[in-house]
Amino acid sequence: MSINTIVGQAATGENFYERPKLLNDIWRIIESGSNILLVAPRRVGKTSILFYLSDNPKRGFRPLYLITESVNDENEFFRKLYGHIFELLDGIEKFSQRIKNLVGKNKISEISKSGVKLEDVKLDYYGALIKLFKILDLDGEKLIIMIDEFPETVENIKRDKTETDALRFLQKNRELRHSAIIKEKAQFIYVGSIGLENVVSKMNASSTIDDLHSFGVPPFTEKESRDLILDKILKNSEMQIENEQVRFLLSKIEWLIPFYIQLIMDETYKLYSYEELKKINNEVIERAIDKSIQHKLYFDLWLSRLKTTFKGNEFSFVKSVLNHTSEKDTISSAEIYNYAEGFNITEIYKNIINTLVYDGYINNNDNPKIYHFNSPILKRWWYKYVAN
């Protein structure tokens, strides 16, 4: 049998690697009544965690997942949320009749995950959501509303409307969380591929999210990574790999997140299968890494995200910093400041660097004044395809 790899998409069902302590910590926070900001760079597996929580809820909780990445309007966001709640509860037998009653009272003509259509198309969906919760009887259960790509929604509104609109949107979400009616019946988990803290910080709006419990999702440990390879990816496969080669592979990946582990194992299997290899050695793994960085689809996202977020001198600054780091292996705080001075952005460059850290490009964990790429693989790709 071939190996079982999931590259570039969320892992669900048997493909999901459970991290019991992490999952228990999330449930502990939920059970305390807190709303959560799930914090981690892209590709760490945040969406996979949300899917697992949704598929394996604890008693007394009803998870609801929605993604709002393309939403750029406040009313559209609340319309989409309203529609998801209706559809979830309409699919549960003990709530179904209540939902049908609400449909009649509110003159709803259509309900789907894309939203709700009412006879009054000018409806204020934020107000409608409050009214919905006022009359909603959940028999003591709570909705856990998991909103994926929420920071992107904030940025979309800021870009396509105004910063004032984005600030009002954040304030309304805060009011929603603090409503006595809502708190009894729902909690929220916010997730995104960009840091919500950085987004609101640039708007001087940190007070709109200071009530959220920030929970960081760390990379895999070496043991978790090894277990993922041996117990998930290679389970029932004819391809086997020695412990020495597993250690070598993990040392090359360095930043142990599921995406890179899955990607390199996938390329390793292709070499093993196509070339009918008898054994996986270090040379095969090196070749697999070289093959992996040729995947334009997987890696261009790292560059396109920066092009979307930063414009003009800000993007030129980011590109220069990452070009330097990919070529020299590291970049110092002084060198970063020199680039910021050259592009005339000294007042905001620290926020930009914080964004690069949160989004998983670079870190300064070993030395506060020295930054390097999180992933040697991303560094190799950037040096080959962007810096040169």
C-alpha cells in the first residue's frame, strides 16, 4: 500500500493526529466560559483542530464551523453567521420544530450556509442575531462558534470599506461576546492565517479583543513528528524508514509543522515508488526536499500573502529583509532598521516584523537581536525563486 499523506489541506477523521494535552487545554478553556483566540502561524494545523473539535464535541456543546475569508462587509458577516446557526439547528431533531417556528415568524424564504434570505432584504443581521438568541431555547447546551479566517475578514473590510468600518465591526463582535443573552448560549473561537493581534494593533484597536483567551498552537515535538510519520503516514505502507533516517528528515525540516512533514514524506514516497528503491537513505531524503520546493502552488502562497498585505515601500522592505535572510541565513535588528530607514518606514517597521514572525516566516527565539527563517525549506525556496 502507498503512504497516507495529506498535503495542503486540513486533516480530518483518521488522518488527524491527536495531541491530547493540547486538545484538553482547549476544552478546559471552553468549559471555563472563555472565548478563544487560537494563535499560530499558517500551516500549523489550526483548521484541522477546529474540524476535530467539531467532529468530537463534549457533552453540552454544539460546535459550529464557518469560514469568512472572502467576507468584506459587516452585515454580510452576520448574515452568514445567522444562516449557519439556522442550518445547524434545523438539522438537529429536537431543535428542528423550533427553527421552523422561527422561520415563520421572521418571514425567511431561504436558509443555507451561504446565509439567510428574508422578505425584508434590508434586514440588520446583527440585530436579527441578537433577537434570534433571545428566543432560542438550546436546552442548556451551548454553541461553540468557530470562525476561521476572521482576521482576513477584518482586513477585507478595512481595505474595501474604511478603517472606521473595520473598527466598528470589531466593536460589534466584542459587544456580541459580552451580551448577557449571547454568553448564556454561545462562545466563540477565532482563527486566522494572519495574526489578529497585529491587525488590530495597526488600527490602535487592541481593546476590541483584550477579552479573548489567547491560546498558542506550538509546532510538533520530535516525538509527535516521529509518531505522525510512523503511525499515521506509513501505517500499512510497504515503504519503511529507519529511525536514523527519521531523525535526519526531522533535522532537515527543523520547524516541525504537519505541512512540511507531510510534503517531504510525500516526495520521499514518489522517489521510492517511481525509482523502485529498496531503501530510504539520507540522500533520498535530500532529493525529496529538493523536489518539494519545486511545488509552486504550495509555496507561492507565502509570497502572495505578503503582496496582499503590504504595498509600496512596505512590501519592498519585507522582500529585502527576507532576501537578505535567505542569502545570509540571519539578519540582525540593526540591519533590519537600516532597511526600514532606507524605505522610510521606521515608525511602523516593528509591526511589519511582528507580522512576519506571527505568520511563520522568521523568528528570533535564539537571540532577540538575530532573526532567521522558521523553516529551512521555506528559506531554500525563497532564495531560489524569490531572491534570485
